[in-house]
Amino acid sequence: MEQVFIGFGANLGDKFTSIKDAIRLINFNLGEVVSQSSFYESEPWGYESNELFINGVLEILTNLSPLDLLLGLKLIESTLGRKEKTLVAYSDRLIDLDILYYSDKCLEVNELIIPHPHIYKRRFVLEPLVEIAPNFIDLSVDKTTTELLNECSDTSVLKKIVF
């Protein structure tokens, strides 16, 4: 079994339902969800929008290869109503699922780069990741997730959602 961290986010529609449905489908179809961060509300990153995001991170154990996992995540996004990505780099979305880490693997094939290339710039990824895996080591830079968060230049403020 491979330890995988998946970032999730949504800023359109019923965000909480979309995320909860995605987590349920991941657990049922792709791997066992063993840890889940809190939900965090954040401003859009990399573009302007009036819609706030709900973000977080899952830890799963899976037997799927990185590419099969990516295909499974894309299928879940599609099932939940996400349209194919456009030429615009960032836009509002019903659901977004990204592989952040896949065990200790470094990989770059087609549209999949592991570790996710923007982890280091995004507080909305690092903060929930540190919540569930503060001592996970990113071998590509030989730093823990806590060290990455402490060095992150993103000064945006996240609001933890309490149910």
C-alpha cells in the first residue's frame, strides 16, 4: 500500500456536499482514507473571484499506480460535475482533487508531477497538510511539511471551518 496525500477544494455550488461526496468516492473506489484535515476557507489563489474556496487534505492508502489514481480522481471530479479544464490556468470549480505526494516518489509524466509543483507556494495546501502530517518529509527538498509551511511566502489567512 502506498501513502498518498490528496488536496481537495471547491468554490462553486454546495461546496461541502461536493467535498464530502468526493471523499466518500475516494474511500470507496481509490483507497482507504486514513486521515482528513479540517476544512479551511480561503481566497482564490492565482486569479480573482468573489467565491471563497473550501480546502483541505486527505491521506489515503492505495494500491493504485499514480496514473491510475489520477484517472480515478478525474473521474470523480467529472462525476461531481466538473468540466474539463480550460486554457485559463485557474478558475472557479465545483471540485478539485490533486495528488500532492505519492509515498516518497518523484514523478513527472504527461500531466502528473509529484510532488505537486505548487505545494511550496500555497498556504491553503500546507496548513491542512501540516495538520495531519506535520513530520512528513518531502524528499525532493529534504524538508518536513512543517518546515515548508514555516518557509511559505503565501501570507493569505485561512479560516478553519468548525461544524
